[in-house]
Amino acid sequence: MTLRPHAAPDWSEHHYRGPAKCREIPQPVRDHDPFFDSPLRAMDVCNGTRDGVVCPRRIECLRAAMHNSEPYGVWGGMTAYDRLQLRLRYPGMPERWTWHPHRQPTQQEEETPCQKAS
């Protein structure tokens, strides 16, 4: 089964489900991107850990990341490692690629590629 890349969904407020919660986060700057540098904070935003409101677009985000094999960052409330585990557990079965509660990432997983190199 061949999976075709998916275009990123429309995250704007014009969508019938409303805007994605990640749009509320300040835009990334050259030295910092919260969804790639701070996975725990990004997962809190997606999964509603702090405010009790799960992102209304989380499933679409995860689906796009899984189909496009996104290797970095938090997408759909899951880390790259968790998405890889999901893909390995259900190879070629995109209907099974649904959000699962995250586990605490290890220190090594929290480090960005730039931090690992230094």
C-alpha cells in the first residue's frame, strides 16, 4: 500500500472546526520554535493539559504528520518518537494511526538536533 503525501490542512479560523490551538502560540523565531524546541509545552497546548481544551484540529494534524512522515517536532499532540512507534506498530494501516496518550520523553528525546551536536 502506497501512501501519498498529504497537504497540510487549513489551520485558520475560517475552518468549520475553528483555528488550531498552535496558532495562539507566538510565531517561531530563528533561535526558538516551541513545537520543535519544547516538546512538553507543545504537547500541553495540543492535548489541553493546562487549560482543559484539546485542540480541535489535533486529529487532522496527526494524520498529516503521519502521512508525510514528519521526523521532528510535535504534531497532533505526539512527539516524533511516539509517531514512529505508532507507525511501526501499525505499518500501512493509516486508519489505526490515532492519538494515544503520550509518555514522558527522555532527556535525549527532548534535545534538539542542534543541542545534540554541541
